[in-house]
Amino acid sequence: MPLEPASDTPAAPASVPPATLRAGLAGVSPAVALPAPATDAPAAALRRYAPGDVLAGRYRLTELIGEGSMGAIWKARNVALNLDVALKLIRRDCAVPEAASRLLKEAQATARVSHRAAVRVFDLSFTEEGEPFVVMELLQGRSLAQVLAESGAMSPISAVQLLLPVIGALSAAHGAGVVHRDVKPANIVLVRDGRRMVPKLIDFGIAFTATRAVDGGQKEALVGSPAYMAPEQVRGGQESDARSDVWSVCVVLYELVTGRRPFGGPGSISIVHDVLRVDPPRPEVFEAHPRLWEIVERGLAKSPDGRFPAMAALGRALAQWAIAAGVAHDVTGASLVDYWLPSS
């Protein structure tokens, strides 16, 4: 089902070939994690692998598709299965026990999430030197951040149709004891599955698994993206839970509908101030959709206790709103009634 632009501005042509997505790279927006230029000598010096290298006897590296402060994502070929995959490896300068532990925990967190709208982990393996790497599905598409930058805001109905599968993936993650903690447009990838579009949630690099953080704890300041972080994440002294992801999803929904984030400013300090102390303004577009605004406003309550208690509750509220507006399916073609209101 195509997305409806909020205005007469045309969406990006479907014929544009999708870029190879940089799925799952913590610290790098998949939308902009382009291969480093050949002249980037300092970055190249930190790479321990090159195209053609074979890891674990079966993964042949073909292309470096992204790298960040701790890791790199390679496109690789499983020579045994003739299957293209994405490998996440640790950078040479980050080859310390803490980095390996974080990568292992990220893989475990991602693997616990079984949902069509979440990136899949296929394997956790080790190089000949004993260093871990994660094998993930290779995504072909564009990030939601790219779509926003190119096409601007979309209609409220299109925004809800697009986000409901992501909300379903987050609900599945929460059911498995995993809190994402970094939901944002750059971490939602839109891929084609036949004639349907499937949003994919990526990058569980700073997720919480049960009661332990993948990044090792909460002492690290502003772990995540401040513009999408809940107040309790910004403060850092209160453990995040599913309601923190509820907040982030509602920030993304607000941005999809309006073209701007509810909390903004010239820098992180201004953003943090607004997140903690300023109520989100009610844009004019919500005047025609008062119930949708009530849902967004509740999701952006400063106190976690004021928000939806679970991601599934947010999904049901949005599905009910969409059904009342005459919508029967989400962007993947899934029935809203069957998925969100099976007993109705």
C-alpha cells in the first residue's frame, strides 16, 4: 500500500534503486553510513579486513558498507549457501573485551526478537583470531530518515500505517525482555517484499536485555539520540523500560506527521531542556485529528506512569483510530483487526 504524502509534493520515484542498508551498526545512522573513500587513510588503517577475506571458513567479504566508532558493517557472501548477508565486526582500535562483550550482547538481544518488522540475526561466529562477529540479514532499501528528508511529512493515516508494524516489533521485543532505547527514523529501514513495503527496526546496539544494558550500564551519559530519548533516559538515573520506547515511537509519529520533531533546538543541551521541561506544541495538522493528538500527547507524558503502559496498548489505540478513519490494513497489508483487535 503506497504512502500518502501530506501535500502535493511527490514521493521519491519507486524506480530509484535502493541503497544497500547499513543495518545494525551502533553509532552510525544507516542512512548515511556510506563506504569510506579510498583516500581516508586513518580510517583504512583501523580496518583489519579487506574485500576477499574469508571469515569462519564461509563468509567472503565483498564490500565495506559502513563503519562507526566501535564497529564496521561488511556485505559478505556465505559461500556455502550462496547467500548475501551483513557482517558486523569490531574495529581494530576497539578490540577490547568490553567491545566484544557488547557485540555479543547486542546479537543476543536482537536474536530474541522474532518479528517480520525487526532485522534478523542469522549467526554469531568467530574469526580465526577468536574475535566475534554477527551475521545479519542484508537490507535493501532506504531509512525512514531518508524518506523524511526527501519527501517531507506524510499524512497521519500513512504515518500510522507505517509505524504499526514497528510497534508490533517493539511489542515482541518487550515480550522477550528487550527494550530498544534508540527508536528513531534512522533506525527504521523501508524494504520491499514483493509489492509490499516492510519497515525494519534495526540497531539494538544499546538495548536492554532483561535488566542489564547491552552497553554495560546506565552510567554512560546520553546513551542514545537526545531528540528521541525519554526524560528518564536523559536523566540517566532511572532504568529505561518499555515506556521509554513508547515515548520514542510517539516522537517519530509526531515527526512523520509534521515534518519536525516535538523537541528541538540548536544543540543537545536545548533538546534535553525541552524533553525534560517543555510540553510538545500541538501543530495545526492535529486539529483535524483530535483523537490522534490525544494518543501522541499521552505517549509523550513526562512521567512514564502517564504513558501507555505497554507498546501493545499504544498499537491498539492507533489501530482503533485508523479503523475509525476507514483504514483496514497497515503498510505491509496486515489486517489491523486481526493483528491488534483479534477478539473484537
